[in-house]
Amino acid sequence: MPTPAPAPTTTPDAKKGMSLQNRVVIGLLAAVALAIGLVIIFNALGKDEGQATGATSTAADVVREDSHRLSQAPDEKAVLVEFLDFECESCLAAYPLVEELSEEYGENLTVVARYFPLPGHPNSETAAAAVEAAAQQGKFKELHSVMYEKQTEWSHTNEDRSPVFRGYAEDLGLDMAAYDAAIADPATMERVNIDKNDGMALNVEGTPTFFLEGRKIQPATAEEFRSLIETAIED
């Protein structure tokens, strides 16, 4: 084994300079980490900036008549759509903010959730199918919330989590015979794929991806998110 090189000797002044330099480097690294964290949480993960900037589509492309509403505004003036993956950590990070926005602007803002399970997440499709099965019994929002609240307990494993999701459904008081029949019915997964196919047609490449009034948005902060919503409502 090679003999380690001796540590260089330093004078007290040199040590003091190195300590100051280290503090500067640490400070810069902390600033970079904070910036990256904001991007992960609030950026809609449209990987291709060229495609995302100014991308528009008609509301009919982004929202279908049977798309699942997390909230329905009594005086609707804007619609926010999220393409999501229940196994996505960034979606989990965005979840509390989406809940806040839904409550804060609930009088005028309708919030829509659409499935976009990613291939790199082994149980994302299974989770989406479970939520869709719950939706058939009017419990979409309830199981949607449970998936995020318990994400750290079931996610990121190749082990089939279907029994875990069935337990969540049972805890919500669902008719389990109907739930099992929905899971076995190919139409349930087809419904999930309708959302995913729409997302792909809209150049959705990651999750969460948000559309506000048919336009893909990529807010960098919660404040910017609120500002975009308020502008859409005022328009």
C-alpha cells in the first residue's frame, strides 16, 4: 500500500486564510443547494426549456370532461391542472402547496389532477390504478391524499405494493369487492393511460407539470405561483 504523503505544514496565518476560504466555499455550496431545492419543488420539470417556454394548447387538450377535480370553484375563473406521479418526490414536495392554493383560491380556481406515472418508478402505475379504482367509488381525492401522506412508506422499491394500496382503500371504507373488480378490469388502467397519453401529446416530460388556463407554467417560487394564479383569475 503506498505510503500517504505527509500533510503540508502551514503557518498560523495560512491556517486562518484557509479557514476563511473554507467558510466562503461552504456558504457558496449552501446557496447552490437552496437554489436547486427551489427548482426541484416548484419547477414543473419540463426538461426541454425550448418546448416549455410559451407552450400553449386549448383547454380541451389539457382537461377532459371526466378529468378528476381536486376542487371545483363555484365561480370558476381559472383552471390549474397538474400531471402527477404518486411515487415522485417532487410531486410530494409540491403537494402541500397545491393544497394551499386550492383552499386559498377555491372560490375562483378549479384544480385538476391527471395521472402521469413515470417508467422509472416501479409502483407508480400500480398506485395510479389504485387511485382510479377509488375514484370509481367517489374517493379519488381521499386516496390521492393518502398516497402522498404515506409515500415514504411504500415508494422506491421493486416489491409489488398492491396489497399496501388495497389496505389504504379498505381503511377508507371502500367496497372491496368493487375495488378488486376495478383493479382487475383493463379499463381502469386504460383510464390512467388516457391521462398519460394526453400529457405526452402536450410535451409533458416529468412531474409535476402544471398548466394554468391551458398554458404550461414553471414557477420558481410559491410567490410566483400565486402571482400567476391571481393574474389568471383577474383576466
